[in-house]
Amino acid sequence: MKKSFGLLLIALLLVLAACGNSTKQSSDTTTTKNEKNNEKSEVNLYTSRHYDVDDGLYKKFEDETGIKVNVIKGEADELIERIKREGSATKADLFLTADVGRLYRAKEQGLLQAVSSDILSKQVPEKFRDSDNMWVGLTKRARILVYNKDKVEPEELSTYEALTEDVWKGRVLIRSSENVYNQSLLASFINIDGEEKAKEWAQGIVNNMARSPEGGDRDQAKAVAAGIGDIAIMNTYYLGQMLNSQDPEEVKVAEQLGVFFPNQETTGTHVNISGAGVVKNSKNADNALKLLEFLTDEEAQYTFAEANYEYPVNPDVEQAELLKSWGDFKEQDIPLTTLGENSAKAIMIFNEVGWK
Ligand code: FE
């Protein structure tokens, strides 16, 4: 009797000890979690993107995760310089930009760190991810030809190269060569045709310009509608934004314009990406990765397409109606990193041919 009571007591004590332990353990875990949450309840985003759709997505991320998104906007090169200057003291967790050339530059300067997750690998095809996992693409944009429907028949159009022919003299509109979209466009031609041919193209476009480059992509569309030139080279989503603008003048402009995807029989239409990379000295790298996963999930990807007329990188996402109406098209088949690698050469060529 005594013996069994003793055993029972020991058993009871063991159970109590185990309970005590487990309680302690779980409360420890809770404390650590809370501390972690307090420390890491934010993500600091340095972004050069300038589209309204982004703010809505960050808000949604905040609501879903409780992680605050602090947004610092600036020109891509300025942000790169800033992250460099701030060094290990930087607040930047995620660098987001609208051109793969600048992602490449940030990587080359050692400002980014490799991140990967099964979710990212699933949501973003390899083609749109850096080979060292330093950045991932978020959206695709095509640099297309937009023409005045009253003055140009689509049958007259074929390639970027054909715009250098004499028939287009004084009719071509395109923005300054200081712009990254043009630098990446020319960088793609360097990859496909070599430097000589790329230079001939740039020279040919300068010869055929309707005016000295001024304004952004939208301004080229407006100039086509105003009759300053007949054809513009611009990014797809600007046309989508104009067609759906609150400003009736912009809608009127966009409705006068036709969309043409060049080089369909040859090398494909030039495509660039918006993308982002986690900053090397990030203090909230886990949150930055979470934001990347969020921005590439089906819902966010559909929002980019629906609200900003960009093409999703996530292959599971259906295209928005307007993009569908423009039809499928053949893209340039080159590694995106070459756009960054060739960007210095492109800038040199622009200077040589006098493309302002
Ligand atoms: Fe843009």
C-alpha cells in the first residue's frame, strides 16, 4: 500500500513537473514571439515605382500581416546611392524598381542579399528571377509601338528597325535616352544584333524623330494624338492608364491610338520587368521576403494587371480584360540580366548618336 502510494506520488510529481515545464516552455515561446513581433513589425521599402496601385497593395499586406510598410520613394539611381551611402546603418529592407537594369546595378554593387522560398519559386518562373536569387520580377511591361489610327495603317508597321527607314522621317516620338526604359531597350538590341547594329538603330531613330525628346511615355502618346508625330514607342501600361483615366482628355487621346507589338515575325517585342530585391543590410529581411511572396501571389498579381495594366509574372494569373484585348504576343527571348550588363554600352551609344 505504502509502496504504491509512493509510486503514485512520484508519478504525480512527474506529471506536475512535466506540466510546469511545458507551461514554462510555451510561455517562453510566446515571449520570444512577442519580442520578435515588436522588433520586426515593419518593413522599409525603397521604391522608384510611381503607380497608385502599389499603395493599395501595401495597405492590404499591412491588414493581412500586421507588418507596417514604410515607403520611401525616389529615382532608382538615387535610391541605390542612398542604400550604398547608408551602409550597415540603412533602414532599407526591400529595394523595388521598374527596370531590371537597376536591379542588376544594385546587385553588382553588393547591395542585395540572396533570398529564396518555395512560395517564390512557385509564383515566379525562373526566367523572371535572378540566377543568384538576389531579386525577383513582379510585373512585366512591353515597350510597344502606338500609332495615330487616322494616319497610319497597322500594315505599314513591322519592327523597331523599320522605324529608321526614310518613310518615317519626322514622324517618330520617343522620350529621352536618360530614361531607363530606353536604355534597357537599346541594351536588348545590343544583345540581339550587336553594338554596331544597335548604334545604327539609335542613329536612325534620332534621324526620324518628330521632335527633340521631351516628357514621359504618356507625353509621346499625347504628341501622336496632337499630330506632332505619327508613332510613339512607349510602355503598354501607360496606354491602359490613359484609356481608364479620370481625365477625359487622356481618354480621348488614348482612343485615337492603335497598339502594335513590333518584331513578331523576328526577334519579339521588348519586355522589361518591375522587380525587387532584399537589401543586404536589411534588419527585417523576413518581412521583406513575406512582402515579396505577397506581391507575387495570385491576388496581388491580378491587381497589378487589372489596376495598372501590367502583365503578371505569375503564370497562374489570368490576364486583365484590356490586356487580353490587345492579344498575345511574342517576347524577346534574351536573359533579362543582359539588359543590365549592356546598359553602360547603351548609354555610350545614345551619347554618340546625339539622342538627348
Ligand atoms: Fe513607368
